[in-house]
Amino acid sequence: MKTKLGILLLMCAPALCIAQRKAKVRVEPLKETAIRNIDQQADQYRTIALDIWRFAEVGYKEVKSSGLLARTLQENGFAVQTGVAGIPTAFVATFGEGKPVIGILAEYDALPGLSQEAVPERKPAADQTAGHGCGHHLFGAASVAAGIELKKLIESKKLTGTVKVFGTPAEEGGSGKVYMVREGLFDDVDAVIHWHPGDRNEVTMASVLANKSAKFRFYGASAHASAAPERGRSALDAVEAMNFMVNMMREHVSSQTRIHYVITDGGKAPNVVPDFAEVYYYVRHPKRDEAVRVFDRIVNAAKGAALGTDTKMDFEIIGGTHDLLINTTLAAVMHKNLEQVGGVRYDQNDIQFAEKIQTTFANNPPPISNAQKIVPLSPVIETGPASTDVGDVSYAVPTVGLYAATWVPGTAAHSWQAVACGATPIGIKGMIVAAKTMAITGIDLLADPLVIEKAKSEHKASLGDYKYSALLGDREPALHYRD
């Protein structure tokens, strides 16, 4: 007579056998193959990255960039769905079937105003206005490389599961991933891998600042600024009044709050009272609720400015992103793989370029040799100074990422120096480090379901009772925020 426990064990036996069998996959030969393949295909991925570097397309306008990555994946056997989440330049490329499902994020948007040639002195490119000051051309190419390696292993039956490469546009302020999370595109994913260009090699153990942004638009009445000023109602006055109030407010917010703005339209001629003006604001804070509260106070300042200048005001939410949930389970796996891959080795030409570009830095730069080092895994989760829509992905699924040294040590993100490094062998070498690390991390996750299970348990504990809701509300993607 079978006991209830015996029946339960018999019922669970197939699943246990599958788990045990998958856990016993010899991953080291698979990792060696993936690393070797990426090295052999490095020139191909270099060409892709440099093409996207030259395209330098800003958020939601990355038609050629996203098209190149999607086409590369499709040519390598992925089923590619484009235009997802109502975004023409977003895509999901899928290969395989069943669990686990491993997602890899790919970015490719450039930054306005950062045109630069690949030289160690300031020299804007003659035919460009934007530039890859955050290295997303490298980001997209490396992620595609990692995805293709996992696909090869699934196709050859050496691993089972599914790999999805997510083409995620407009990370720089457009919150592209938020719409993709909101659309449910990550609902069936078990773990997500990503990376970011940087000046060091390090697994991400720092959260980010939650962010909410909007464009505030004021409408007045035009008039001759000298002959009939009493007939005018200056929209620019309203913008300046708003900015003055917000700048006074800085004294009365927490020291962790960050507020930045640019006047995107302040009128066209001094002798015409501007009947339209616009200012673009960002608010950041480690806590998403506080970022929203400060943003609401800024809205009130805009209302007061309109009232005081006898103008009208409306505003458009442009972006809103969460902080980043760190998954220590996945971080430990990725760190082990980053150590296996190793850092970036400079040749003499790289050293000469690095030494020259470091002379343009405002601060004393760290040693060039830092590019070769692996930063130890931090035992403490802190909060970094930036924001990213990867944060929203991390609320949907366990997520892990790394930085790779694609820039000369000491290079600041969003700088012409970062743009320059990104099109040199220095940038490409860092990209290859990231591609290898992501690929062999994916191998570990596909091969061992116990890691996924542990990561999911940690993710659930990190969420607690929080129910995710996009900070940008239910608006449609801000496809023209860079217009």
C-alpha cells in the first residue's frame, strides 16, 4: 500500500529527474565553446557596433540601429517580432521552447548634442549631431552576440530552454522598457541578463535612482516687446518663474533628491513676447514614492507660475522609471563568469590613446591598468547616481547586469570622451568581455534550474507586498520626445 508521501514522491519523480539531469550538464566545455565562438566572430560584432555608432540615432528614432540588430538575429534563426508595445523600434527575438526562459536586454539609442569623432581630442563629427556617449551601440551588439551563442547551444540540444533578446529603445529618458514591462512582455521570463559600458569591469551591485520626467508647456500672448508690451503675456516669464521656484525648493528637499531641467523652447526673437515656451524636467530619488512627491511639488510650481504670469500651462509625462532590485543570487553567478573571462587588455596603441584622452579629464584619472582588473563583488547594496528603465524590468523578473571597461578609466558617461572611446579597439574589447560574460552566465542559468529557483525566491522577498505600477501611468510611448 502506497503512503501519501510515496505517491507524492512518485508524482514528483519526473520533475526531480529532469532538474537533476539539467543540473549535471557539464557547462565548462559549453562555456569554452561560446567564448571561442565570440572571439572568432568578434570582427562581425565590431562591424555591427560601429555601424550603430555611426547611425547615432536618438530615442525612438533608432530605425536603422534596431533594424540591423533584429535582422542579425533573424538571420541567425531567431523568430523576431518588431514594433512591440506600440514602439516601432522595439523588438523581441525568440529561439527555443520551454523553460527556463532567459532574457537578454539590448539597447541602441544615442544622445543628442554629443557628436564626436573617434579621436582623443574634442572634434565633433561633421555629419552628426548625436553621439553614443553611453555606449549603447556596444550594448546592443554584445547582447546580440550573447543571445546567438545561447541559441547555438539550444539548437544543438546541448541545453534546453528558451532565449529571448529584447530590443529596448529610448533608454535615455524615453523609458522604453517600461512600456514593454507594462505590456507583459517579460511575464514568461525566468531571468534577465544585461550589461552597460563603463570604465571598469564589475557586476552591478548598486541600485539606481527612481526617475520621473515631464515637459511643461506654457501658452501666453505675443506682442511687440517694446511698442505694446502690455498686450503680451510671456510664456518665457512663466518658465523662468517656475524655474526660480523650483530652484528655491532645492533647499527644502532631501539631499538625495536630484532635479535637472533644460529650456527646450524660450521664444524666437527678443522683440517678440514669446507666446509659447517649454521646459523639460527630471526628478530623481532613491525611493520611487519620494521621486513622485517631489515631482508633484514641481507641478504645483508650474501651476503657480502660470497663475502669476497670466498664462496657461499643461505638461506631458515623458518618462518614469523605478529603482533597481539587485539579485545577489544571480550576481554571484555572473561575477564568477566575469572573473573567468577577465578584463580588457590594452596594447601599445590603446595605451597611447588612453594617456592622451586622460589629459582632457577634469579630475585626476585612475590608473589605465584598471581596465584589466575585475572589481570584487560588493557585499553591500548601495544606490548609484544614475537612473535606468532596467529598474522596471527588475521588478518584473530577477535581473542581473555588469559593467565592462569600454572606456578609458576615469571617463565620464555622457561625455565626448565616451563617444570617442566607443569607436576604438578599447571599446570593442570591452564589448567582447561583456558578450562572453553574458553568454556563459546564460549557460549557467539554462543548465541549472536550482539557480533560477533561488533567484526567484530572492526576487519575491525583495518585492514584498509591493504591486508594480508604472510611474509614467497609462500614457502611450512618448515617440516624439526627442523632437
